[in-house]
Amino acid sequence: MIFTISGNDSEVQPVDASFTSSSPRCGEVILRHRCVRRGFTLVELLLVVSIIALLIGLLLPALGSARRAGRAAVNLANVRSLGQALHYYMNDWEALVPVRLPPGERHLKSQRLEARWHWFVGDYVGYPFKAVTESEQQMIVSGAPLPRLDNSVFLDPNHTLADLGGASGTIDATRNGSYGYNYHYLGNSRVDNPRPHYDNFPVRLSLIKTWDRTICIAGSLGNQTVFRDTGRRGEHSYTLDPPRLDTRRNNAHRFAQSNGMSPVEARHKGRGAVAFLDGHAANMTLAELGYVVIDADRNEVAHNRGDNSLWNGLGTDPEPSR
């Protein structure tokens, strides 16, 4: 006689041996399990893989968008910090910084020869370059091109060192950096005018009528002609040119370079990060900044045309050129 255990474990019932495939030994008990475990079928595995691939496809664009938004936020924070540093400088010295010191002159604290504007605001946010060897200290003292940026506040997070090479491709981290200075109206220390003095330096603070509507520092493309012809950004990008020359008011006789102007670079979703003299910052389009846009995709603006209202310290442009 063979015994089986039914669904109710408390009942044991006899079963005829003829129902079994083989005759068990006397007294053997057969347990019948209702649940049978098995693996995934090929169709089920393919379905799971397809669902995972679909989810990845949906998430990757969102992650990319979040990453771009994060970089834009860091870029705006950088520009705001630089603008606020300039504001602190103005409060301490009652003056605006030069775009670059003339030949033979040094930034006092760092001893950088012919220092650009970065070193003056660097008194408040840290210098762009920190020498770690004697030869690097000599770079600072001699005014040599800097091979890197050691302070991230001077670098757009979208940029790498390769983006700081300008037309030649040789890294010059402050000359061809991420950000430029509104030197035409705030500190043009060039000597283009035949008379033996600076074009527009020092600038009296009393000339600035609208601090909250006067651009001081922004993301800079560099020479747009070089960028159009070679694809290399950053040529002379420490300068930042307004839409048009205003020689009568600021004595500027040329743009950043003779063959091209250096406009704001709208590198974050068609907008450029811009800091104002009162310390606030905003992301703005090229058109909002007064430029006449020729090709937004290539960041190309009309040469010597536009509205200088946000550049000249007046908040309005008596002679806009469209």
C-alpha cells in the first residue's frame, strides 16, 4: 500500500500502486507539491531587456539636460562672483580696474607683470594662477603666458584647457579665458590715441549713472572672425566689446582686435552669463544685450552696429545703430 499526503497535511490516504510509474518500497510516502518553480522564458527575458532599454532612453536626455543646466548655473555663479569682486574693489579703491596694465607696470600684491583685470578681482576671489615651482613664479613675475587656470571661478565649466588656446592653439589662460571685461567704458588702458595718455583710464565712478544696468564682466567669445574662420574660440577673449564703437564718449578707436570684435558668447542655451556693476548677474540673449544678431548658431553679430545702453553706464544709448 502507498500513502499520499493530500492538500490537508493532516490526512493521509491510501493510493493504488497501479497509479505510480514504479512500485515503491513498502512504507514509502510520496509528497506531491502543488507549486512548481521554473526560470524565465526567452520571451520574458527579452521583454525585461526591452523595458530597461526604454527606461534608459527616456532617462539619458533628462540627465543630459540636468547636466547642462548645472553647468549653466555654475557659469552664472562664476560671473556673479567676479562681478561682486569688482564691486568690492570699487568700494575699496573708488575706481574701476584696467583691462590690462601697460608695459612695465605690475599688480602690487602678486607682482604679475602687465596684469590683466583677473588679478585685480583676484584680490577678492583668489588669483587665476598659483605658482608651485620657482619657474612658475617666474612666469608670474615676467608676465609670461599662463599654462592653466588654478581657480575655477575664472573657467566656464563647459571649457577645457584646449578652449583657452586662441588662434594659435597655445594655452594662454587669462588672455584667452572664459570671461571678458567691458573695457571700452570701464577701463581702457590702451594708448591708441596719439595723445600720450590712456584711451579711457582711470574711469571716474561718477560717470556711471545706472550701476544695475551697466555690464562689467561676461562670458566672452573672443575674436569672432577667428572663430568663424577656424572654429577656435578665445582669441583675445579677456576683452569684451560692446555692439558698436563710441569713440566720442569713451575714446575707443578699435575693437578687441583690428580684424574682429569680441562679443558676449551665448554658450548656454542661446544665452550668455552677464554680471553688472551693482553685483547682480543674469543670463541674457545677444539681442537683449544690444547686439544685431547675424547667425545665432555661430554666435555671429553685426560689426559696429547695435545699442550700447547696457554698456555705457547711462542706461540708454543716444545714438543706437541698427
